[in-house]
Amino acid sequence: MTTESLSYRVQRRLSYSVTAALDRLFGEYIDGHYPEWRTETALRYFPIAKDLEGQAISELKMLDVGSGASGIKPYLQVEPQLLVGLDSDFSKDSDRFLIRDLVISQGERLPFADHAFEIVICLDVLEHVQLENRIALIKEVLRVASKTVYIGFPTGKGARRQDVRLDRAFVARYGARHYFLVEHLSHALPSKRDLEAALLQSSITPKQIKRYSNQNLLMREWLMLWAFVSNSHFTSYFGRRLSLLFFPLLSRINLGRCYRQIFKIEL
């Protein structure tokens, strides 16, 4: 055995020992306060969940477009029968299935009646949709909503450059590309113009539109490099789990140049 491989094994064992000790100290608190949470996903959904907490949502039907297995469910106290999750494919999702009512469908034509849901969420979906289908998807999201629509997406040159760097880091770490970054980089990222075009074509005049900047670019890149592509057990553990201890702080870092814009559209 070489000195280098021995040193690596010692470092690896030490890393596992440290993370095990940290989990004994903080694991119960994390599981109690942030059950089923993933830090980056939670930061994405948190502004919406926080906004909805201030409303009387106990009787409001919600649709989460592009939800995957869990969507907004870990981050918002909502009755299971009131939340529908929709995605084109649930087989790639590694999360535990928390949404009870799941629908498989392409977004260009949602299988619901007009105004079927009071609340519709469409978060980080448009960048996975071909350019010619984006406006159609937004129009469908608006069609099936009766009260409020939340649409969020990465946008701008900074977000694009970050996706390129993460794609390279993932290939260097795993020797292959991740499907979601491939889809991000296959097309231009969405912009506010896509939303404006869909509103114009749908002849909808919103009562109000609010815009939220979400996830400072530097903070998100640090988090993704640690949690998503790290080759260190300790940094991966910190990015995926221990970082939840700092979630109240991380959730406020939406200043400066941000990765994502979230639009709240009141109908």
C-alpha cells in the first residue's frame, strides 16, 4: 500500500468519524426542525411557502408543476388532498414520495379544467422546456389557476455561467453529465420576456405581479459545489445536511446578483 493511499484512507475514516459525531450532536435537531428537507431545494421553495403561510390555505387546492416526488410538501403545512404534483417523469427522482396525488403529463397541455386550482406553482421548470414550448406552458399554468400563480426560473448571464461551471465540475467528478444541467445548457435560460409574451397571448391582465430575487449566485455555487459535486464526504455532508442548521441565515441571502427570479402573479 502506498503512502498516498494510506493517507487517503486515514483522512476518509477521520471524515466519517467527524460527520458521525456531528450527526449525534445535531441530527435530532435537524430531523425535528427540517424533516425531509434538502437545503438548495428548500431555499428555492421557501419564499413561496412563506408567502402562502400568511394566507388561509386550508381550503385552497394547489398544483405543483414539475414537483418531482416531494415538491413544496416538505416546506409547507398543506393537507395531502389539497396538493397535486405534476411531472413528465418521476423515475429520476431520488426523494421520498411525499405528494400523494401525482399526475404524469407534459406541460404543453395540462390535464385539468380552467381555474381548477386556486394556487399553481411552476418552479425551475421552464429551463427544461424547449424554447418553442415555453410560452405554451406558461399559458397553461395561467389557465388552470384561479387565484395566484408562482413562476420561478434561473435567468441571466450569471446563472448561465454558473450552470456551465457546475456542468464541468460534475463531469470532472463523475465522468458523465447530469441530465438537469444538460437540459439547462441545451437552450437559453428563460427570461421575463417569456412571461410577458405568455400574458399578452393569454389576454390575462393580472391584478398584481411581484418579483423576488432568489439565491445569491456566490452562495448557491458554494452550496452546489459542496452538496452536488464534492468528492469529500465531509463537505458533501455539510452541503446536504449540516447546512440546514444555518437555513434561517441562508434563506435571507437573496441580495446582489441572484441565480433565480420568482414571480407572484395575482389573477
